[in-house]
Amino acid sequence: EAGVAQSPRYKIIEKRQSVAFWCNPISGHATLYWYQQILGQGPKLLIQFQNNGVVDDSQLPKDRFSAERLKGVDSTLKIQPAKLEDSAVYLCASSRLLLEREQYFGPGTRLTVT
Amino acid sequence: GNSVTQMEGPVTLSEEAFLTINCTYTATGYPSLFWYVQYPGEGLQLLLKATKADDKGSNKGFEATYRKETTSFHLEKGSVQVSDSAVYFCALMGYNQGGKLIFGQGTELSVKP
């Protein structure tokens, strides 16, 4: 079974530019998560989808971050405009069901904002 | 709110040494507890989990016991190998929290030959 795919793996942008990250979860997984991992910290949940609906986006900075999962499969996370403090690894994870305890993580996208 | 605290790293051990990484948590109700591992350049992988008090999770020689009385979930391994060098994250999933994982800050382990 293929794992969670993410692209790009690395991205360097200047502040105030925009950027988008893509995630394709494991086939058949209904729940998709985006986490932000700042260097030296644990991952922090940004947004959680169940199929194409948002379950939790309470920690998503909605003035600059947006995410969608239009067909309930792959997902895009966008930052516009980026700030220096957005430099982090953005992790996508998926699970079969909403309350499934095991989440499968992708390799992440490392974003550097200069 | 729910939170997880891990011992700070980096932890440096010689091969075959005994490993303990401390993890304590704060949560209401009965959370599930996890250890994830992140090898260099890779994504997070679930190492082990425990879903109720006194459960022991184990995998690849690692163990952790869910201690509700001390709100702890310490990770242990009797004999570490160089290949165990990685960052280890303790995490919890709150009861009725819809799958949201809350992570500790991570502990880097470096094992020397």
C-alpha cells in the first residue's frame, strides 16, 4: 500500500510571497490532517478534514492560511502572504476513520521563508 | 487544555545502553497515548500506543506503560542500537477529541557505536 505523498519536499520563498503544498493520503482514508512542525517543537494540528468537510480548523491562522479537500481525496494547503515565522515542516497525515487512533504521516514539506 | 511534556534532549548513549525518555501528560478524561519516531529525513512513524490505564505498548524492543496515577508514559528500551538514533515524540489523543493528536516537543536520541 502506498503511503501518504506530499509535494514539494522543500520550498524556499521570500516573505509576503504565496506558497501551496499538496498532499495525497493513503487510498481509502477518509480523514486527513495538516500539521505544522516548527524546528525544535512537536507537530501542531492546523486543520482536520473528514472526507471533504472540515472537522477542526481552530488553530489555522485563517488570515493567511487556507486549505481545501474538494473531492475528499487529495488536499492543498496554501499560505498567502507568508511570514518569517511560517518557516516550518508541514506534515500531512491520514487515517481510515475519524476516530481511528493510528495516523499515517507523509515525509513533510520543509518551508523556509526568507 | 491537554498537553504533553517530554524530557529535553539531546540524549546521547553508547550502543547497548538502557534508554528511558520521560513523558508526562495533562488531560481530562481518558486519553490514548502514543510514541512516534522520526528518523532523519523521514516522516513520523507510530512506534507504539496504549489506549487505557495500565496498558503496555511495545514494538521493536521499545516499551511504555500507561500510568494514570502518575500521568506518565515513559519510553524504555533495554539495549539501544545505532539505528535507534532519531527524534522521539510522545503524544496524546483526548477522549472525544476527534482524532486530534497533541505532541510533546520531541527528544533527540543519538546512539554512538
